[in-house]
Amino acid sequence: VRSKGHTGTFPQPIFSTRAHVFQIDPTTKKNWVPTSKHAVTVSYFYDSTRNVYRIISLDGSKAIINSTITPNMTFTKTSQKFGQWADSRANTVYGLGFSSESHLSKFAEKFAEFKEAARLAKEKSQEKMELTSTPSQESATGELQSPLTPESINGTDDERVPRDASLNSEPRAEPNTVPFPHSSSAINKHWEAELAALKGNNAKLTAALLESTANVKQWKQQLAAYQEEAERLHKRVTELECVSGQTAGIKTQKTELNQTIEELEAALKAKEEELERLKAEVERASELQLQKDAVSQKLQETETRNAELEAQLAGLEQRVETSQVEQESFRKSLRSLLELLDGKIFELTELRDSLAKLIDGSGS
């Protein structure tokens, strides 16, 4: 049987959903790196040419997930809305963040279903290969047995990928050590909201401070006028006391003047208390200004960190594109090698048939 190059096509998805896509950080193997800025469509496909199931997701024209489901894969739910699986062929761990727990459960059910289907398909494929390889291994003299099998010709699913891309075991990101990432824009919005609130409070306190300063000046002027009035009244009282033959009317006027002085002193005390309160508000405004400066510093640091993360993301995207180009080149080389092997096997088969005929002819 001759094997030609495979060009798998994916006409319609079997199942589709939307989720945020992440990949494990290849350096730390602990942190998640987002590969999509927003939720994208993630779909299951059946590749009838290779008889395998795939998980594929595109962000625009860029493939951010292209994972072939194998029987030894496991999809793990790490939280109510987040799940992950390891792909040893791609040498990475994929993570999906869903909008609800039901979407995550549905995706996990489909993963288990297609994983079982992949296992059955692999077993059937191995049985067919064993049946087709048995006649080619039998010989009339027991000496002409071909060491080639369908697995060595076409390569199993695990052998078609480069050895450098395989892993000894599927890496798993611990649910407790791999946090679901938060967008840095959300942090920026949080600090911007706090900064805006502090700016508003600062503006209100500044206006109140200016108004209080003006009131203090006015109160000082009134206080000076009250003090002058009190001194004048005291002098007037002294003059009246010195006048002989004070009448009852003068005593009544003295009592009224004393009451007026007490009222002025009470008003003066109230103004002093108000002045102390305004001083406390000014000190609080200074503290708020310090908090504002601290928040501004944190916002600047967050923006710097965001820029660094964007630069890292650009670098990772470049590496992924380079890896895809190298994989495509390897696939082309592998197809050419398969076609060459097919031709050699066909020639060996013809040679074997000729030798068998010669043996039969010499035996007769």
C-alpha cells in the first residue's frame, strides 16, 4: 500500500465555544501567558484524512491553538471557569478561561468524548496495520522477511513529530500555583479611578480651604472690632461707676453691657474652635496629597510593567511564528521522505515477487 502526503482539511467544526486562551510560560512553567486579547472561538474538528481529532482556535488569521487529541491527554478543571491540558507535541500547556461553569463542563465532556474516540480509532488503526503487515512477514524459506512495518513507513502519531518537541511526561500546572491572570488594563483602571477620586477630594478640600482662609480673615477683623468694642464698653462702665449718684438706669445698662461682653467672648471662643478645625482639615488635605503622589507612583510603575509584559508577549508571538515556519518546513521534508520510502518499498515488493517466482520456478 502506498502512502501519499496528507493534507487534512477541516470543513465544519464538531463543537465550538468561546473562551480566553492562555499558554504556560515556557521559562517558569508556572505563570499563564495570554495568547488572545479577548475571547475567541475554540472548536473541535475531525481530520478524516489522518483519522484524528483536533482542537483549533484562530485569533484573526493566526492559529493560537492547533492541538491533536491523543489517548494519553487529560483535561483538568483547575477552577469553576478555568481548565487546562498538556500537549507534548507542541511542548506546551494550554489554558482556557470560560464565561461560565457550564461552558467549561461542556468543553470537558467533549474532550473526554473525543479522547475516547481517538483511543478507539488508534486501536482500530493498529489492528489494520497488524493484519496488513502479517503477509509481508511470511516467506516460503523463512529467510526473506522484511523488517519494515506500516508504523516504520508512515510513522505513528507520536513518531511524526520531532523528538525535540516531545516530553517525558505531560507538564501540569498546579491549580494553586498557577493563578488565573488578570488583565493589566483592569489594574490601571482601578488605580485611575482611585486617582480621580483623590483629585476630586483634593479639589473640594482646596476650595474649602480657600473659603475658610477668607472666613478666618473676616473673623479676625470682626474679633478686632469686638475687642475694641469691649474695651470701649469697659471704659464706659468705669466712667459710669465713677459718676456719683448713679441711677438704677445706669446699673441696668451696666448689666446689659456685661451680657454683651459675655456673648462676644463666647462668639470669640467659637471662632477659635472653628479655626482649629480648619487647621486639622488643612493637615488632612496634606495627607491626601501624599496619598495622591503614592498612587501616581504606583500607576506609573504599573504602566511600566504593562509595557514590559507587552514586549514579552511580542517576543513570544515572534517565537511561535518562527516555530510554525520550522514545523511546516519539517512537514514538507517528512512528506518528501515518505514518498521516497513508498517508492523504495514498492521496488522491494517487486523484487520480492520476482525472487519468489524464481524460487517457485527452480522448485518446479
